[in-house]
Amino acid sequence: MSNRNIEEIGQGANYQDVLQYMEDVGLIKVEEKRKYRAYEPIFEYIYINRPIVNCYEDPTHHHLSMDTADEIFILTAKGRLGWIDLGRWKMILEDEIKLGIDYLEVEGEFICSRVKGDGVCIGSSDLKDYLKKRVWMQDRSR
């Protein structure tokens, strides 16, 4: 989901219509649908309350994570047919964890450079911890 789509919701577009449009034109992959449906309460809050919203995920990180999602989808299908490769599962999940760690600072610094004041972070607990530490260090330097 692009920042533009979330901005549309913040400007009054119905989040269900935005999500449906994104599905219809192929902006949301099959494996992403559950993720965005899980965020519906957040989109509804944005739609009703219209807070200032900032979204960010490094584009390269996003694409690599979607590649991982594709692999997980294939492994899940194979698993349903009785073929389970635990070694491959372990490797894919370890790579995804390492990827998140590698992009943690990049995404955290980008967020810190754009957002001022209080806010809400929706993301990994590692990102939240990074942002808290970064804000704490900023406050101490003042």
C-alpha cells in the first residue's frame, strides 16, 4: 500500500473502497490481503478521525519481503500436498529476520527525520524500540 493510498483515506476516501480498488488493479498481492485486512481498524480510525499519517517501509525491504512471502506461499502449498522441507522453511524465516534487522536503522532514521512530536508506530517491536531509544537519545542531547 502506498503512502498515497493511505493519504486518500486520511482525506476522506472510504478505506474499504481504497482496499477494494487496490485489490482490483493488482496493487495488493494475494499474500498481502490478510495483512491489510488486519489493519482495517487502523484505516477506519484514520477515515473517521483524519490524523496526520506518515507511512514508510524502505522500497527495497518491501520488495524483498514480498519475495519471501511468495516463497512462503509456495512452501505452504507444497506442505498441503505433504511435501515439507523444514530446512528451507528455517532458511527463509532466518533470512526474513536478518532482512528486518538490516533495514531497521534505515527505516528508523527515515521516520525520525520526518516525524516531529508524539506519534504512534505500527511495526515491529524492534522498530518501536529503536525509535524510543532514538527519541530518548535526542532528548538527552538537548
